Amino acid sequence: MALINENYLKLKAGYLFPEIARRVKAFTEANADAAKRLIRCGIGDVTEALPEAVRYAMHEAVDEMGDRGTFKGYGPEQGYDFLRTAIADNDYKARGLNIEADEIFISDGSKCDTGNILDIFGAGNKIAITDPVYPVYVDTNVMCGNTGDANEAGAYAGLVYLKCTPENGFVPEIPAEKVDLVYLCYPNNPTGATATREQLTAWVAYARKHGSILLYDAAYEAFIQDPAIPRSIYEVEGARDCAIEFRSFSKNGGFTGVRCAFIVIPKTLTGTTKDGTKQALHPLWSRRHSTKFNGASYIVQKGAEALYSDEGKSQIKALIEHYMGNAALLVEACQKAGLSVFGGANAPYVWVGCPNGVTSWQMFDKMLNEANVVITPGSGFGSAGEGYFRISAFNSRANVEEVCRRIAALN
Ligand code: MLT
């Protein structure tokens, strides 16, 4: 008799995006004509072609693989030095941040990293998440038994929910109680909010005071337009001693289908054993990574490295300008429609208040049925997301302009 992990039975119906896909499929099967007009602004999946510099580097890497003399088998699990060094030099040292190449671990995505990181933390931690939140943080904690059951509103016993509202700019207040792990994501998915240096400084001070670890998801840092907003948690002094940072090539380099990301675990960062001994987290993650992961492919890592070339940087810039131009149009269209609008200025997500007490899923249905546009219902990100919906700016310009026309025409 094989026992199952019963924590999975606590999970709510479906992971948000497959659930949206299921509803859209049902709609398109029942409405063939409307299906032809459908525009997807739900999942934050990039739409524009891979940068040329990446394609060129990947072609070259494929050719290397086709020659016995330059062929590569298993690579280093932590990632090839060429990519770890390019990241340390460009994303950190060039900005005056003290992160070394060997503190960086290459992976196949931030979704996996933010879920897998729980492997190196023990049971019994008090865990705080923002509400609304990227659902992966919650569901992976449920899966590994860090929570009790969910209540009617979908909130899990045992988690500390930090409400994010227009009043606090969607950046949570520092909790009065002590928590051990805190997930923060800025620029934020789903609200598109950013955290100021002062706000992040307060979080670092809190974490250092309590021996907490900040799990800082910076997957959208490339979309920051305002130079005063920190792009990395390590811009805050003391963060090396209390924060893990997650970064991804998915949204800046268009790698959602290619798969490459990284995690930074400073060597100075420690957790604690039950007897109170401090233990560095870096060797634990290194052990975990090399046991459960065989490294991202050489071809993919060569593609990622090319994003740091001069051509790669200017091609990323063009992609970001494209998506942020879309975001600006969506913000304007929603404002003109009289809706309250947040985000979209330093992030590719526009967070919109539903009109007159319409719920998030009612708004989802309205947009699907009347405008044939797929959006993401805010309640899918947590109970504080009820009454909001998210529009993703990842799309072609023509599609976004059409979405704006349809929003204007909505009743
Ligand atoms: C989203 O739409 O929230 C993102 O695409 C999710 C992800 O990056 O995994």
C-alpha cells in the first residue's frame, strides 16, 4: 500500500493558470467565432521573439555540441562559470554589489527555485506571505506540510498573511509578530507595485533583528523604470546576512519557453539548527542542487550569457520598452474607462479594481464573454485580491491596442 502525501489534498481546486486555461478552453469550444477573436492577457507569458544575440549564441552552442571535440555532457550542477561570472559582474558588481560568481546557482526557472528552496528549511518555521501573492509560494508550502487546511476564503492555517492594499501601496507593513521566512516579490506579481529603498531597508532590519530569512523574488527587476527603486535586495546594507534572491531570464530575455534562472545565496547567510547553532545555507543548497538537479543545458546557458553582451543588453532594452509601452496603453485605457488602476509603471502587470462590487471571477467572465479577452482574476492570488483583476502587458502591440478598444467599448 503506497501512502500519498496528503498535503496535496489540502490544495485548492487547481493551480490558478491551469484553471484559467480550463475555463478558456470550455469557452472556446462552445463559441467558435468568439474563439477566433480571443486575446490572452492572463498568464504573464512573453510573446516577442527571442533576442537575436541569444539565438546566435544558441546556434553556435548547438554546433559545438555537434563536434566531438567541443561536445559537452553533464555540466556543473551549479551552472557554468561563464554564466555565473557574467551575472555577478553585470547584475551585481557593476552596480557596486558584493555578490560573487560562486554565490550564484543557475537553474531552469524561478518557479522551481522558489518552490524548491523549502527543501533546505526545517519544519515548524513561521512563514509570511503577502496577500495577494504569486500562488506558487503558498502551494509549495502546503505541499510540504508547512500549513494546516484552507478556510472558506482560501487562507491556510499556519501562514501569516500580510495584506497588500492601495492604502499601503501593496507593500506590507512590517508584522508585529516574529516570522522566520518572508516571501517578498518586487516589482510585484500580481499588483505591479514596487518597494522603495526605505521599505526594503525596514524589512532587512526586521529580518536581521529576528534571524528571519527574506525570500526575495526579483524576477521582474528589468522592468523598473524609476532609478530610485532598488533592483536587488542586496542594494540594502545587511541583506547579505538575511536574504536569498531569485532572478529569472524568463521575462527580460523572453526565456519562458527556453528556461533559465538563478538564485543568489550569499555565503554569509545562515539558518539555525534546533540546538541554536548557526549553519550556512549555501552548502545546503549546493548539496540539494547537485543531488536533485543536473544543471541547465549548455545551449541554454550560452543563450543566457549572450544577454549580457552589448547586443544582448540593447535587445533586452527594446523588449522591455515594447512591453512597458503596452503597459502604459493598458493603464490609460482602464483609467479612461473609469476604473482604479495600479502598477504598470515599473512592472509588466496592470492591477485593476473591478467596477461596482463585481467580483474578480465575474469580471473574468465578463471580459471573456463580452470582450473576448482573458485576464487573471485577482482572487486567484489570495483573498485580498478579490475585487481586482490583473492584465498582463506581455503581448503584441496590435493585440494590446485591440484590448484597449474593447475595454473602451465594454458596458
Ligand atoms: C504569471 O502570470 O503570474 C506568471 O507567468 C507566472 C510565472 O512566471 O510562473
